[in-house]
Amino acid sequence: MPSAPILDRGERAERARAARREEILAAARRVFAARGFRGTTIADIAEDAGIALGTIYLYFPSKDAILCALSERFGELMAQAGGRAPVGPTLAATVYHRIARIFASCAANRDLVRLVVVNADPGTEIQRRMRAAEDMRDRPMVRELARSIDAGLVRSCDPVIATRLINGVVSMAVYQAFVLGDGEQADEFRDACAEMITAYLQPASGTVGGR
């Protein structure tokens, strides 16, 4: 049975590699939060992580690649927060629960909010990669909106455009609450964001329901 130990060693190696990658990302979050993205070097991240400088390059080719990985992590957190919220008895309740979960996740990851929003330079390779990742994450919401439109639960509209508009409203509310603001008015921005999205999605013949 020679193959079992080999598989075990391979699994251990993969787990060790995944753990080291997480250590690097955690160190990068700490250093980026303390010094800013542009004020941080790969050497700073290596020092915080307690590893050799060359080790980081085995996992990430550049500082931009680390930022992209953290951006993808942030996107995953947002997708999980919005996608797992329960469906409420009304459109307004469903929207509110999802926006509330997104805002709670942003409040718990303010460093990622600031890092991703402030350092996403238009037209760069990292921004293109972030946009492609967002498009992938948007697909479940596009499908859900399309089903809701067909069922008459949501106003007739292009689900792709609606998804981008909704994400834009949420992004701006998060930016105002956690980047320009210190989070103290997060509840107000959350509620206003939910109300705007509900009003936009409400079928023309319906009325905005309560929570």
C-alpha cells in the first residue's frame, strides 16, 4: 500500500501551503492597515509574517497580487453575507435583511473595505482582475433577479443592469459609512440603502412593504 503515505504527504503539503498563504494575507492586512497600501513593501509583509522575503514570492508575484487576493476575499465575504440572508415575507424585508448582513460584514472588516475601495485604481491590471471577479460573483444575483422578474415579484428590468445598479448603491453606501465615515452612521446608511433598492425593485403596481 505505498500510495497512501504519498497521498498523506501530499495532503499535508497542500494544507501547509494553504496555511502559509493565509499567514501572508493576514500579515498583509495588518501592515496595509497600519501603513497604507502604497507605504507598504513586500519586505514589510515578510517581516510581519516572520518569514523570509523570498518565501512570499513563492505565493504572490507582487504586492498588487496580494491586494487582488484580499479584494477577492472581501468579495467572497460580501457574496456570503448577501446570498445567505433569509427571504422575508415582503420585498422590503428581504432587501433589508441582505443589506443588514452586508453592512455587518463590512463593519467587521473595515480594513478590507478601506483597502479595496481606496486602492482600486481604474484601468490597471488589478482593477481588471477585480472587475472580472465581480462579474463572476454577480451571476447568482442576476439569475435570482431574473426569476423574481418572471414571477412578478420585481419590476420588469434588465437583471444584469439592475444587479450593477444595486451593487453600485451598496458600494457607495458602504464607502460613505466606512471609508469617509467612521461607522457611527452605518445604520442610517444601511437603512437608506435598503429603502432605495426596495423602491427601485418594487413592481409598478405594488406598494413598498414593511420589514
